[in-house]
Amino acid sequence: MTPPTDSPVDEKKYWLDDKKNVKKIVWAVVIICAALFVADAFYHKHPYFGAEEWFGFYGLFGFIMCVGLVLGAKVMRLFLMRDEDYYDEAHKDGDE
Amino acid sequence: MVNPAYILILGALPIAFLGRPFRQAWLLAVPLVAFGMALGIDDGTYGQIQVFDYTLETLRMDGLARVFTFIFLIAAFLSNIYALHDDDPIQQVSGMIYAGSAVGAVLAGDLITLFVYWELTAISSVFLILARRTEQARRAAMRYLIIQVGSGVLLLAGALVHVAATDSIAFTHLGLESTAGKLIFLAFGIKCAFPLLHNWLQDAYPEATVGGTVMLSAFTTKLAVYSLARSYAGTEILITIGAIMTAFPIFYAVIENDLRRVLAYSLNNQLGFMVVGIGIGSELAINGTAAHAFTHILYKALLFMSMGAVLFRTGTCKGSELGGLYKTMPWTTGFCIVGAASISAFPLFSGFVSKSMILSALGHEGHWFVWAVLLFASAGVFHHSGIKIPYFAFFAHDSGLRPKEAPPSMLIAMGLTAFLCIGIGVYPAPLYAILPYAVDYHPYTTAHVINQLQLLMYSALAFTFLMLTKLYPPELKSTNLDTDWIYRRFLPCVIRCGGRVIVAIDQGARRGFLHLVSEIIRVVHRYSGIEGTFARTYPAGAMVFWAVGFLAIFLLMYLIG
């Protein structure tokens, strides 16, 4: 297998290798989100629930929930994370 | 007419005897023939077999069975193409029998036939894990087998109780009222990976072979979804169970390092959507469940295929060791992104046209809390399957790995699957046409498209925000404890500690008993031993002396008296 980290010197440069292009993608996401937020003013909603009528509900819900999800999962790591060979050790201990 | 299940199962047998080029052609031809056969089966019951007093219905075709039969056969065909590079007859034979028995179970019209195929899926599929040929895989395979066979035993017990109570073996609506209904519900629940019964899935699937995981992801759990839809449609508790299933595994998916295990968690989450649909039980909801099972099998297979290709080329599937693979595996990257977009339900991809049916059905019923949970889960799916999988495997930091692109057979399988994912998303009418009930549903309304895009893009924004602020938990080499801890650590420990207690009691009891015995021997020895009072020997003269002595006393007393 190829050696880790250092990529070959003469290797082709890819579009994403340039940090500037990564920034462009970030900005594209931000602009699309802003546009989608504004778009809420321009169509007729067919809500099942009251919350759906709030301006930009889906966007805000998605953002807050995802941040909550990741932070919640991070907290779970404190309790649940063990070494990669956690279960292998159990077998080394004895039985079988 | 021939049962498509027989074609696959009997078609599996010659594989071991065929030479390589014939074998490969055979592997592709058999599912196609079976699919052709399935296309021609009209609604009705066929293939009755009389066993004692009961009539087994080995082939019952109706709307619900048709969708699942079709998608199972398509999945068998695609995964056979995918696995062509890996010329391992054990996998090929067991995979084909596995697919055949899943189809047989879907077509079963009675509980006995269902039970036979139910167990056959368990036994045949375990070889897809064993074929990895590592110690870790062997252990996972044994755990998997025990749980799967356990589910079968519950099903059999339920079926027997059901027969005793109703004298019917029909595989139809059962409900939760009777004991039999509860037992069978539990049997289905294990295979469907209900919360707390789920962990066999995340334990075993990532340990299977590259092609084996793709097959496993398609059949077992969706067979359980089908069975639940057949027997427990409209059972209220399924809405709660399903909602927990959608939300609970995604937390694990965020922190899991093995990317195939991340996919196993997200598989669990997708099953939750289907289970909610079954719990609602309306025509729209059951249609949604069937449609979602159909699209889900395809995009989940596609995601497992792309991660399988990564595993095949780099030897690892761990997020902490991957990154930057898009440079040398552009096609795999592209196909993975199609799968990711489909599971995330982006408009124009397959998940969008199926998942929305379930959410709409939920809206009609007015379950606002469950609806909010499912919406959260939808955003979460995009977060961990839609972004995390492609991001950490193909982009993120450059791992320096420069593997070759996936082999042609894998690329063809991924290409076909990706084509179906997009095709269904763009033009869902053919899928809607084969659903169990007539469909009057339009996924592409302005509000729906915009709302879905808002949900997804803001999730992407959240991911970007968390990455830039370095709040996102890094991929770490780790094991996260899940319910399998109970039977991999806790119970063995209890047994070992319990064993120690039993050993102590046993040793104490033996020691006490030995002591008692030796004490008895000692006492007996004292009185009856060679020197003991009772065993002492006396010379014959002493006897005569005493006899004469007694006689003399007697005489004396006689004289005196």
C-alpha cells in the first residue's frame, strides 16, 4: 500500500486541494441556505401542524437538531467509548 | 409456473460444480429467470401441499408480496454482479440460497412455510459472515446465528400456540391480543432490529465479506418489515417503536468509526420509518412502507457497495484511517454520493418519493410528536449517512492512500443501482404502480421540495459549522458500547463470577463431606478397628476362666439361697 500522509510530489493537483475552493463551497452552502430561508415567503404551504407555518421552520429545525445531535453524541462518547480492542481483551482473559 | 424461490435455491446447488466462466454467467442468469417468473404470477394462492391435516400454501401472491418479491430479486441480481470479482463458491451458494429463502418467506401463505424459510435465511446468511474467514468474523457469526435461530424458535412457538388456539396456520393479520400474536411479534421484532433487540445487526453486518454485507443489508430486516406489515398493520405500539428506532441509532452513527457499522446504524434508523408506517396502517402508510423498503434496499445496497469497494481496495473501512480517496476512486465516490443523496431523500433521488409518503401519512393522523422525531431523524440521516460517509471516506484530510478504482464488476453493479436510485427519484410512477394499494400521491409539490431542501441544506450548514468550529467529534479508533455489551461482557462476567461462587460452594461442600466421612471412619476405627474395644481378641483360656467363674458364683448363690 502507498505510504501514509505525504502524497507523491509530482501528483496532479485537484480542485479541492486548494483551500480557496473549499471556502467557495462553504460560501455556496451559506448562500443556498439564505436563499432557501427567503424562499419561505414565496410559496403556499400545506401544513399538517402549526409549527410548519413558522417562517423558516424546516431550516431552523434542521440546523438546531443537527447541532444537538452531534453534541449529544459527543456526550455519549464519555460513557460509551472504549478501546478498539475492548472485546478482544475479554477473549484473551480466558474462556474458549 | 415455478416458485421463484425454488429457482434461486435449486439454482444455487450447481454453482459449486460449474467452472468459472459458466459459474459467473449462471450467477447472473438465475435471478433474472426468477424475476421473469415472478413477473408472470397473478394474484392468488398456488403450490398447496397437504401435510397431515394442514394445507401449506407455498406461494401466495398479492400486492404486498409482489413489491417485496420484485425488490428481493433485483437485489439478488445486483449483489451477484457486485460480488463477481470475489470468486468464492461458499458465498455464491449461500448468498443465492439466502435470497431464495427470503423470497420464499415473502411468498409463504402459512406460518409453517414461513418458519421453514425464516430459519433457512438465518442458516444460509451466516456463511456470508463466516466467509470473511477471520476469528472476529467467526465469533460475530456465532452470535448472529444464535439470535437469528432464536427468532425462529419464537416464531415456531407462536405458530404452534396459534394453531392450538385457532386451528388455522394462515399467515395473515394476527394482532397483539393473543399469546401467539405476542410471541410472533417478538420473533419479527428481533429480525426487524427493534430497540434493544437490534444489536445483532450492527455487530454482524460489518464483519461479513465485502459482497456479503451488501446481500445481508437487503433481505433479513426487510423480510421482517414485510412480515410485520402482513400481520401487524395498524398496531399502535409500532409507531412508538419505530420512532425510537429512527432516532436512537443515529447518535451511535455519529460517533462510530467503522463506516460500514455507521451504515448498519443508519439501516436500523431507516427500518424505523417503515415500522412507523406499519404502525399507522392506513393505505398511504402501508404504500409508503412498501415503497420505502424498495428504495431503501437499493440505496443502502449502493452505500454498502461503495464502502465495500473501499474496504476491498484499502483493507480498512475506518473513518480514522481513510480520506482523500476521491482522487483515485472517482467513480466509487460518485456512486456513494448518489446513495447518500438517496438515503437523505434529496429531491430527484429515490428516498424522497418514498419517505415522504410515510411522513404525510403521519401528518394525516396528527401524531405531531412522532412527526417531529421523524423529521429530526431525517435531518440526522443526512448528517451521518449523507455527509459523514462520503466525507470521511473520500474527502476530509488526505490519508495518503492512493488505491486503484474499484474493479469493473463492482462499478457496473454500483452504476446500475445508482441508475435505479435516480430513476425512481425522477420518475416514481413505475414504483407507485406496483404498490399494494392504488396511489394518489404527488411528492413533487413546491412546498414539499422547498421544505425538504431547507431541512437538508441547514443540516449541511450545521455540519459545516461544526467542522469549522472543530466541535465535530473526530473519528477515533474506538468501540462504542451497545446492547451487545450485555451478552459479550456482562453475562460472561456474571457466569464467570457465578462460576467462582459455585466452585467455592462446591469445594466447601466436598471438603465438609470428606471431613465427615473421615470422622466416621476414625470413630469406627477406634471402637471396631484392629485395636478397638469391640474387635479385641481374647485367648480361649480366658473364656473358660470366666465361664468357670460365673458357674462358681451361680453355685455359691444357689447354696446360699
